[in-house]
Amino acid sequence: MATITPPPDGGFNDRCSAFELLDGDVILYDERNPDAWIQSSAAIDFADVHGTGQA
């Protein structure tokens, strides 16, 4: 499993954004790094996963 280390500038919360495409896919991206993005056509409710402890 990968380890995510927040950047020294304070974290990810002030730099991550998302938008939905017309086909329903979602793009998550880092506003300061144009090479850091994820496109997904599926989503899960994090609260459900966190509550069951499943990864």
C-alpha cells in the first residue's frame, strides 16, 4: 500500500479539486500540479468503507 505524505506547504485540502464530465466520469486533480489527476467512472461512499474497515 502506498504512503501519502502531505506536502510541507500545509496539505492537500487547499489544492485538490474535482469536476464531472458530461458522461458522468469525475476528474480529481491537484491545482498546483497539472500532471496529478485521476479520472474515474465509479465511486464509493468513503463513510461506508471507513465504517467497515475494508480497504
